[in-house]
Amino acid sequence: MSTENLRVVGRGIPKVDALELVTGRAKFAGDLKFPGMLYGYARRAGIPAGKIRSIDCSAALGLPGVSAVLTSEDIPGPNIIGILPPFDQPVLASQVVRYEGESLALAVADSREAAKRAAAAVRVTIDPLEPILDIDTALKPDSRRIHPDGNITFSKKLIKGDVEKGFAAAEVVVENTYHTSFQEHAYLEPETVVAVPGGDGRVTVYASCQSPFHIRGHIAANLNLPASRVKVVQAYTGGSFGGKDDVATEIGCLAAVAAVKLQKPVMIAHERGESIIGSNLRHAARIHYRTAGLKDGTILARQAKIYLDGGAYASESPFVTMKALIHAAGPYHVPNVLVECTAVYTNKTYSGAFRGFGVPQVTFASESQLDELAAELNMDPLQLRRNNGLQAGQATATGQVFEKSVGLLQTIDRIAERREQIPAAAPGEERWLYGRGYSCLFQGISNGAEGIDVVGASVQVSQDGSVLVGVGLTDMGQGSRTVFAQIAAEVLGVTVDRITVRQVDTDSVHDSGPTVASRSTTVGGMAVYKAAGEVKASLVKMASLMLKCGEEQVRLEENFAVLTDNPEVRIPLPEVATAAYWTGFPLMHLTFSRAPDAQFDHETHQGNIYIAYNFGTHLMDLRIDRLTGRVEVLRHLAAHDVGRAVNPLGVEGQVEGGALIGFGMAHLERIEHEGGCIQNANFSDYGVPSIKDRLPTETIIVEDHNPTGPYGAKGVGEPPVAGTAAVFANAVAAATGVRFTRLPIRREDILAALEEQ
Amino acid sequence: MSTENLRVVGRGIPKVDALELVTGRAKFAGDLKFPGMLYGYARRAGIPAGKIRSIDCSAALGLPGVSAVLTSEDIPGPNIIGILPPFDQPVLASQVVRYEGESLALAVADSREAAKRAAAAVRVTIDPLEPILDIDTALKPDSRRIHPDGNITFSKKLIKGDVEKGFAAAEVVVENTYHTSFQEHAYLEPETVVAVPGGDGRVTVYASCQSPFHIRGHIAANLNLPASRVKVVQAYTGGSFGGKDDVATEIGCLAAVAAVKLQKPVMIAHERGESIIGSNLRHAARIHYRTAGLKDGTILARQAKIYLDGGAYASESPFVTMKALIHAAGPYHVPNVLVECTAVYTNKTYSGAFRGFGVPQVTFASESQLDELAAELNMDPLQLRRNNGLQAGQATATGQVFEKSVGLLQTIDRIAERREQIPAAAPGEERWLYGRGYSCLFQGISNGAEGIDVVGASVQVSQDGSVLVGVGLTDMGQGSRTVFAQIAAEVLGVTVDRITVRQVDTDSVHDSGPTVASRSTTVGGMAVYKAAGEVKASLVKMASLMLKCGEEQVRLEENFAVLTDNPEVRIPLPEVATAAYWTGFPLMHLTFSRAPDAQFDHETHQGNIYIAYNFGTHLMDLRIDRLTGRVEVLRHLAAHDVGRAVNPLGVEGQVEGGALIGFGMAHLERIEHEGGCIQNANFSDYGVPSIKDRLPTETIIVEDHNPTGPYGAKGVGEPPVAGTAAVFANAVAAATGVRFTRLPIRREDILAALEEQ
């Protein structure tokens, strides 16, 4: 793949759908209207654990405007959902309550208000059970089993080298236990779906979602219909961050069952409280960590024991467990590693996918350890990281060796250069404590050995030379639509304004799995690249016939086919496309792109798991008001190796957005439970960062060409979260001299620590 | 392609969408509703020719409920539509009126009634011109030019051998001039479209239509948008028969322009009168014909001069001209042929595609000639046909030689067998005249050399083993959806209930051109066959891994993968599909299928034009009431060589439906013009056959394997029209002894002829 003379890839451009988005024309699921549309509202358990004795819908059914109240008996299929085995979640619970947000019945009425009133009027009798609310209780052998197979959702070990030997040889050891809290995705658009029964025996579900194919499978199963009768269309989606996977399936099934039963369109749109209580959170974690080193700073061994609170259902706990396991030792060359990671069930809102997938939690712990080691050794923490930083040819914790695109040291060096130019802010002021922190991180790109990594993409060139691109991965705001447009434009030599990237639906491309793991640009972009290349071949062949030259003499650029030797000889692309059509050359192609096979041992977690890693180094300067604990971030540098920035503006957006989520996790956000019930299920009491909390993030793009991505690109969606969460903790420690082991580190925590000092 | 042991192909099954259709659940375009939807109604010229002086919309705009009144100035693009070059029709006329149905303005309002009132309130000033209303006037050198290049739309010659020599050697010559009338398609659902502006910068047009890709191109051009921004979805379509090509483009453009301008959904639904006046008809024809033979019945030469009245715009006149030209000499081995065919412009509703495409007209003339020749020679007319009937290895009029699938003689023999068993009804009754007629016919399958013959199809297998099929050709009632389902089911070894054939849209498959020329089963079916075969390969590969056997040992049938040697060893297909998905085998494929290249000389019309012909022989027994002229069809046998009947029930439906259209053309239907204006634009005055006119058609299926079609199939959509029109005329001639040279032969025509006798 030539990366010379790129015209479109590498240029920072606004999102291709920016106009629709800023004018409000873009239709989100909640904007959709269908004649006769009804509204669904779920009756939830309201207590964290219990046995359901009865669900009486008669009173609710009598209320005005109510069309139906569905219970589990109305579900034609198995009444089971879940991301992957174990499929352990009912669509509507009928016997056991495992968390307060458990849906028991769905009221359907001609307005949201009527549906909500009806849901409240459902008479539910539940015998409460003592809820299991923490990891240790869950793990006690005699604890009540939340699920039949016990309270361990998933438990895995990673073993590299001999960690005992490593610690035996250590000259210095640091050890600590870290905690992180549940975090809410807090997308601006709560979860919404509309199911529309078709006149053709099919059902179409428009969803604010992340993984339409996943949803389709569950809806079909629960409707007891062939999957080919169900079409899921991703509506414009106002953020997801991993949060609209399980829940979109749940409400997608509910809406579809209601729609088919009533033969009317049914919308379910969560309120904010439902969104927080009734959909997955980021796993709270407890991480015991120790690191062994020599006095020169060489890391010999690292060991971590991680517990994740998975809440009531498995959701993505298996994947998050794996990601935590694989990333726990950090982006370093560590010969001996032992990581154990266990996700457990508790009677709380379930945990699942959230941008970073376990990596922010372990990166916070690992990077805290690095700073603790540097302090112990009295070394420059950045230098310590550089000394141990992973390089091309060295093995990761899973034993995977990349020969290319290991840009960690470049990100460290870019940060090191910059810190020479910027003084750490003046210390010694009466009121302010100043601190500078560092973090390094890596994050695996692609599903890799965790699943199957396939993406379908189609590229269709019309006779007017315009291009329609379809991909099986969703743009939830991250800008992948723009990246796909740029790649197609680059390959086909057309301008971006001639490209349309259409909404994802399950009918028109291969099941592409979930849109996760920062894989859109890398795996999805490669699919677009390949599909466009096939169509390009037709255009070049046609142009060579028209220009009477060899195919190698044809260049497509700026909507023209150009004779390479004499660029003044050129034919407008629409003429070429029209001629190609009438000559019978194919102008549409559907690609099935599959990431290279992972060779991986699921026992030891050794092997080649991902097609690439994103590497990063962050620097943060902040100051803390001694009197109030208020933290002001003064500077935030985030250097990331993205292989190739297809759209540098988009990379900046991803880094800034990810940074804010990491900052929220590190400083502001904490789900508060009381007796298993969430106490702050609203944006007043839950401290989601607002526009005023925007960080002064400066993105430093490092491009270490990745051979597995289109034009060398690799993803950057998740990595900034981990980097920012970790760097904040280290900067606060630098400012205060206090090592905080629990996220979030809130203003009151800092104040308390300072007072204790 | 093995045709042994077929399980699904060859079985007569009800339409896969029968349930939706008979329950009324199927949503036709007029059933669609969108919030805020407006309605468009066109103001038409009302006179057949004139110069437009002014169009004043102010009064119309002031009426209640009116949102806009569009004129040509509101069309962002070139304001031109048309099937193919010459693109000669405006979307909204601004200068010249060429026929009474010319649209001048579109009123858009919040109800159809309000829009209609507003359209009537548009003040139009037109300076009338003397209309040109017949072929001879149009062809006069000094006639006013209806279009800038004159009044000849398209004119071509077919030359095979030396026709003069043939006539010089003749022992007998018959010669006559035949006329056919304009015919209305008379589908039950008039033309309807709804254009919906999307929130994503795109426009979706739902259309009752035949050729969505064609429509898309014109809408995009007239909106001045890239084609990739326009999506056309075929709604359930209640008949088309060629009639929803041009007009769907016209109203599609109008609705889309209005929808984008007003940013609201806009529906245009024709009333019956608009449907008749404002969309194309079957060409009226005048055919001068002579046939030269020997006394033994050998045909030496045939010559025809055909004029087609094309009305105001070109539409499909070029194609109809070609089809008439190519089929004029009939399905016979004729060494010398000269056919000239000319389509002309007149100031009448334009003529265009109509099931049969010129073949019914020339078949009526040609088969009348055959009977006239038989009478002259005193030969059995069926034997005369058999003696001259085309056989494998003999050249058609275009010089094309088929080595296979030339089943004409088989159809003749099947009819000959049957007539032995059935007496011609008792003659000599006082009141009734009895007659038996015959016709033979052929009809080219595929676009062939007339255009490009490509079809896109996609087949997607989900993890549950269900199958989604998409094809770029439309089912307008002919049952192709069922045929495609059967082919996919056969290839993939699944039951038909696991197959869904989705609505056609322009996003998801290759531009497949128009759905015409009886090519759905042959070319479209082949595309499905190929796409399904690709997916089958993945399933077989996976099953062979699971069954631990060679791929050749795996058979897919009845939703199982079966070990051929031991059929008790089998795995349910959903398990195979799920495993294939997770192993990374592709389960979706998009095919681009292209008919073999035609080698054709467009000067002489010699060469290989079609990939196959359908051949047929009809027999009709009828009786005529001497007193009233009433005709009763007593028996109608229609033997057709369809290569392979994928769905014999569907073949019967096509033959019965086509027969009724041919019967209407031959006996009942005539568009009546007065001063260029249609006088019977309604179903009371226009004699469309009703359910009471249903013929006692009996379909005799002949299967002469066609190597270019899936499982040997070839199309049957159009051929029965020609066969029935021709056989009716011959049966009437047999009964009355009067050769009628003008269609329709109505009751009053028969009565007048009998009285004259």
C-alpha cells in the first residue's frame, strides 16, 4: 500500500456529517416518528435481590391509553440475552431479581407518560433476598449463588516467565492495592429504539446502538423468527462508549416483541435514571499490584491480582477480564509476569463494555506502581518508563513480538522534548500545590484472540462517479464515517464530497460483529480499502481502454482519470464510470475483511492476541488549592502512536474526548450505592464532567506505520482514557506527596489527605 | 450445475409473500405514511400541442393547505428525464407542450384534495399548435418538428439473406397490412411515490416501480445531488408490465424536488385518469407484411415494414423498435428477411415499455400471415408452422444459432397431441360460429445486445442458518421473489421458510439495470445462484471440518449438513453457520452477474442478441354469437418452453396473466383519441379485461434445458401476451372466415364484418 502522495488520508477534515449534526437535521432514534407509534416503559424491580412472587398487570391494563403490558410470558423465544456465553440475562425477569434495574414488565401505551403511569401501576410482589453487594461477600464459599454456576463470572490467569524468580532477584519491590469505582457512560443521548413491524413479514428496529448485528440475533431469537426477518438499522447515535450494547439488545427485544404483538411501531426511550440504573457501567476494580526491579530501574517482574465487580449479569465481563489481564503489566518489557483477574457477580447494576475495557483500571494501578518505583529509586519517572518501555522486537506480557509500529519510545521522547520547553509551574506558592505527572500506556487494537475479527464493507460507484460506502461498524460520534470516506476517496481518486457513508444496517453487509476495541479505523478501514480497490480496478481498466494506455499508466485523482505520463490528458470520472457500467465492469464490491489469525493460548494468555497496539505517553501539570482541594489542570500533553492519522482532526477529537472520560473516572465520577441501589442516577448528583471541565489537552500525533491497518493507521478510540486517568493520579501525587490508591480522587479526598498530612 | 435430485426448484409453491399480500399487510407505496407528509398533484397541459406563454402560480399558492407550487425553475438539475438517449422529456415543461398529459407545475399541499384544487388553480396560458396525430402526418417532410431532430424517434433495419431473391423464387406470396392500437397497462395500483428527506443529507424515495436504479440516476441529476445521496426503495408494487418505468422517474423527481425544498415527505399518487393519460402506453403499430413460400409450405422470405406510434417522447421506443424488428419474422427458419421498423413522434401520450415490447404487435401480424399462407396452400396451419419451425442449429432472423433450448417443435407437438384428444366444437349450430386457431411465437430473454445485462444479488446467511437474499431486480407481482427464494433454498439446502427475499433498494446491490425483458429468472436467478454458491462453499468447508470428512462428502439439505456416505450423520445448519461465523468464513456474498457478451451488428441486426428465447405454441377454440358478436373462448392451450420451471405454479400464473393482457389487446382494449386527447381514461370506458373475462388458459410446460439460466430456466413473463393476441385473431378468422387485420377485434367489429358477409 503506497503511502506516498496521499491526497485525502492524513488531512484533517471536519466530520462528513458535521452539517447534519450541528443543524439538528440528523435523526437520532428519539427523533423518529411513525404513524400510530406507541411507547414502552419498563416496570423495574426497584430492589437489588429477591424472588418474584407475582406480577399483576390488570390495574395497569385498565389505565387510559394503555395497549398492552408484557411480561415474560409474552416473549415467543427463550427470553435470554447477553453479549456472549454465558447468556444469563432475561429480557423480562419472571422468577429472580438480581439487581434493582431488572425489567419485569413492559407497559405499552399511546404516550410515554401513559406508559410510565401504567408501568407504575403494575403490581409486583417480590420476596426480598439479602443482596450480595461486594466482591468478598460474593466470593465466600457459602454465599448465595446469584447465578446457578456460582458468583464467579469469569476468571483467568496470564503467566509469562517465572514471576517468583523475578521477585527473588529483585533489589527493590513496590506493592500496593488500588481501587476504582463504577463509572457511567453518560452519553448525552440515552438509549432509544423503535421497532417497526413491516408489511413484508419483517421487523425493522432503529436503534441508538453500537453493534446492530448482535442486536439482530437476539431480537430474532426472542421473537422466534429467522434472523433474516429482522433488520436493525443504526440511527444516528449520540455516544455509546461501550454502553449501548447490552441495553440496546434488551430494549430492542422488548420493543420488537411489543411491535409484532400489537402490529404497531413501538418506541422505548430511556430516561436518564433508567440509563444509569438499567444499563451497564464500567467495572469497579480492586487491584493488588507488586513490581520488582533492580536499582538501575530495570523491571524484573510484575504481579497483579485483579477483582472486577461485574454486577448482576455477565455482559462483557469475560472480555473486560481478558483486557485487564493482558494490559496489566503495562507497555513495558517485563520478563516475568503473573496476572490473575476475576470478575464476580453482585446484586448491582451489571458492568460491561466501557471505552477502555478494563485497561484504564489496570493502567492506573500499573502507572502508580511505576511512580512508586521511581520514587523508591529516586529516578526521573519518565526516564524509568523509557528504560523499560517496549520496543520493536521485544515481547509484550502475552509474549507477542511486533517488529513494526511500536511507537512507545517515540511518544516518550516527544513528551521529553516538550518538557524541556515547558517549566513545571512555579512551586512554593502559598495557596497552590503544583505537580507534574506522567503515564505510559498501550491498548490492543482489534478483537484479536478474544473473538473473531471480521468486518464487511461495500463500495458502490454510480454512473455519476459518486461513491456510496457501507460498513458494518457503527459511528457513534467517534468519526469513523469520516475516516471511511477519506479512505474510499483516497483509493478511488475522488473528492470527499462525492462520498456518502450510509447508515449501518444488518441487511447489506456481512455480520461485522461489535464496534469495539478501537478497531473501526484499522479493521473497518481495511475493509473499505479493499472494497474500494476492487471497484478502482474496474475504473482503471475502463480508463485505460478510453485513454488507450496501459492500466499502470492510469491514475485516479480529483474526480478524473489521468494519464500518468501526461497529466493534461484526463477524463472526468463520471464518464469513466458510465462507460464502465455500460461495458459491464463491476462498480460495486462487498468485502469481507478478516484480521490476521491470532495464535493464542487461552490458558496462559500467551500468544499473538492483537493486530496492533496503540502506545501513548501523557504529561499533566496541575495545581491544587490547599484551602479547597480544587484541582486545576494546567497542561495535558497526550502523545499517541496512531500509526497514521487518517484524519488528524478526528484523532484530536478522540484524544480530547477520551481524556475527559479518563479525567472523570480519575477525579469526578463515582456511582454511589446504598443497599445495592444507586443513589445518584442523575446528572445533578453524578459528577459527569461538563464543558467547564474540558481539559487543555494537546494531542501529539506519532505515526509509526502499522502494516495491518489502512495506510498504516491504527485505532485511537480507547487509549486516551487510560492515559489520562493514570496521569492525573500521578500528577496529584506529585503535587501533594500523597499516593492516592482509590479513584476517583475527588476534591474532598485531596482535602482530607492534606489535612491528615 | 446439477439438476439431479432437486428438492425445491421445480416444485410449485405459493408466493413467499402470499400471506402479506392476501392479508393486506403488504405496504404498497400508497399505504406508506410519514409524519408531516404532504401530497403533490400535477397541473397538466390538457391540450396536445402548444407553446407555453405563462404559468402563474400565485392564486394556487394562496389556497388553504398549499405549501408550494413548483415549476421548472424549481428543479435544481437539468429538468430532463428519459429511459435512454435521446433523453427528451422534461420533468416539468416550461416552453413546449407535446401531449395533453404534459406536467407543467406541481402543487404541494397537506392533502391530496388541496393539492388537486391548487393544481387546478394554476393559471396556464398556452398558445395552441396544430397537433400531429398520426404516423403519416408526422413523417411528412414539411411537418412541424415535435422535437428538434424531427419526428423520427428511432428507425432500424434487419437484413438477413436476400429478401428480393426469396420473393423472386416464391410460388406463393401473401401480403397484408395490420394495425394494432394503443394499450393501457391497467395495473390495479396506479403509479405512486413518496420522497422522504433524510436527516443524513440523503433522500429516500419509496416507489411503486420497475427499475429503481434508473429512477435514482434521474432523481439525483434533477436534484443536482450525487447519486450516492439518493436511495430508491421499491415498495410493494401492484403490477407494472413495463408501465412504471418512465412515469416513476417523472413523479419520483417531482416528489424528491418538493421533499428537499420543503424538507418534508411528499407523496404523489396518480389517479386512474392520470395513470392512463400521464404514463406510457403500448405502441400502436401499422405493419405491412409479406411472406413468400413454396407450394410445399416452405417459407422462403419474409418482409415487414413496421411503423410504431411513439407519442410525444422517446421513452422505450428504441428498444421496442428493436424487439419488433428482431421478432417480426417469427420463430421460423427463414433464409431471407428484411424488416424495417420506425418509431415516430406524435402529439399523443407517449408509448413505451409494455409486456412484450413490440413482440405482440408483430406476432399478431406474422401469425396472421402464417394462417393466410396456410389457407392459400390449403395446409394444416399447425403443420405449416411445424415445417418451418426453428430448430436447434438453425439461425434466427438475426442469424443467431442456438444449439440448445430451442423447444418450439416440442410445444407444437404437445399442442398437436392435445388437439387429437379434443374435438373442435360442434359446427353447424344455428347461432354459434366455432373456430380453432393456432399461433407460434418466440420472445428473446434478457436485454442482450440492446443494452448491458448485469444483475447484482446478495446472499447472507445468519448464525441461525436463515438466509437473506437481495436482488437488484424487482418483483412487481410476477413472483420473482419466490423464484429467487427457491434457487437460494436449493443451493443452500435450506427450506424456503428460512429464506427472506428483501425489498429492492439501490444501496445494497450493484446497479442491475431495469427489470425487463423476462430476464428476472434467467439473469437474476443466475446471480442468486452464484451468490448462494459462494456462501455454500463456507458452509460446506465448515461442515467438513466438523464432520471430519472431505468437502465433497458434505451435502446440504433440509437445514442440515449431511455426510453423503452416511446420511444419519448430520449437523443442523444453524450450528454449522455459527461455527463458520466464529471461524471467520464469509457468510455473505454479493455477486455481479453478467450475461454472456452479445456479438451484434447494429446496422444489419445480425448476430447473437439474446442469451435464450422462450418458444411457445397456442391453441384457442372459441365461438361467436352470430346475433350479438359475443365471443366465448372455450379452450386456450398455451405450451411454452421455459427451459426449467423453477416454480410451475408461478409459470402458470405468468401464462394466465400474460394471456389476459394479450386477450385484452386482441379483443377488448383500445385507447380512444379525439383531437389528440384520450377520451376513455377510466376503467368504465376503457375495456380492460375483468375477472369475468378470465380465459380458460391451460399451461403446458415444456422444459428444454437452457444452459444460460439457473437450473436450465428461462423467462416466461412476456411471451404469453403475443401468443394469445395472435391465436385469438386466428381463431376469430377461423370461426368467421373473415381475416381481421386490426386489433382489437371487438364484438362490434365482428358483427359488422358478419353483416357485410
